[in-house]
Amino acid sequence: MFVKICGLREPATLAAAVQAGADAVGFVFAPGSPRTVDAGTVRQLLTAVPAPVQTVGVFRRQPIDEVLATATAAGVSTVQLHGGEPVTELDRLKTAGFDTIRALSLDEYLRELDRDPAGLRRHRLLLDAPVPGAGEPFDTTALRAHPPQGDWLLAGGLTPGNVSELLAGLGGATPGVDVSSGVESTRGVKDAALIEAFVAAARAL
């Protein structure tokens, strides 16, 4: 089970994610989030992240040139676009040398599945709740009939207390999970104990 801990801002909770065995750590560059950080802070934080751990910059409805500049300045290996950006923008990021994650709500994913299934296969998917970062789970029933092909991540309202049950409900079809608000003591503030508990619960099946 691939586990991504997102919305990190502090050295202590970043270290907790790495020590717990997270496969990826995420940093939010989208404006307006309580988890937003700047490129200089992230570059400094990345000095403590070992090479096997993927480092992800999260962007939402920002100009692609700005995304490229910020991701390069921060030194992240992967860029996640979280605002319904066209697949051509992710193609451009991949051409620039970044790994990519395309975040979609379930409804967006199902529409794309009908409209452009080949486009869905070009980038790792993250399927999230309609309001990202709100901590609200969504009904995953449709995913049982239409699971994404290849690597993908489930997000949206996951917590240490519900992740095992939600994964079991999908019948083991989910190769990865992504959490942010579910490992926070208060909004925007990560909790080391919750991070450790989440990673353990996600891999308990």
C-alpha cells in the first residue's frame, strides 16, 4: 500500500511521516489553504527527506508557468494538479522531468472515463472528495465497478479510524492512499501520532 502524507509544513511532522514509512510527502503551494508553504521553506525541509521518499508539490488552478517555476525552486520530484487542469498541462510537466499526479473528484473521473479514457491512463490519478482538504469522505460505490487502471490514490476524508474499512470496501483494488486533514490535531496542524497511526492502519489489510 502506497501512502502519501500531504500538507506538511514543519520539520517534526515531516520527520514523523518519513519515520512512519510514508512513501510520499506532499507540500501545498495552492493559495488560500491553511497548509500553504513557499518554495524556499520546502527546499529547506527536503534536506531531511531520504531519496526513496517521493516529494510532491500540490497546486490548484495556477498558471502552468508558475507551477513549473515553483516546483523547480522547491526541488520536488512530483507535481500534483488539483483543480481540473487539462491533461495537456500534466503532459507538459512530465516533459519537464516531473512525475505527475492528476487529482479528480469521483464525478470528474467518471466523466473523463467516458470522454477520454486514454488521457486518464497517462498520469497517476488521485480520486478525492468534491471539496479537497475538507476532511469529508465520499461514496466510493462507483469505484467498485469502475476502478482506475494502473497506479492511483484514494483520498477524501481518510483517517486512522476509517482507512482500513474503506479500503476493505473496495476489495483491495486501491494501490495507494493520500491523507491530509485526517492526521491533523487542528485544521492545518499535523499530529505525529496520528500520522504514525494512519500509516499503520492503511497497511493493516
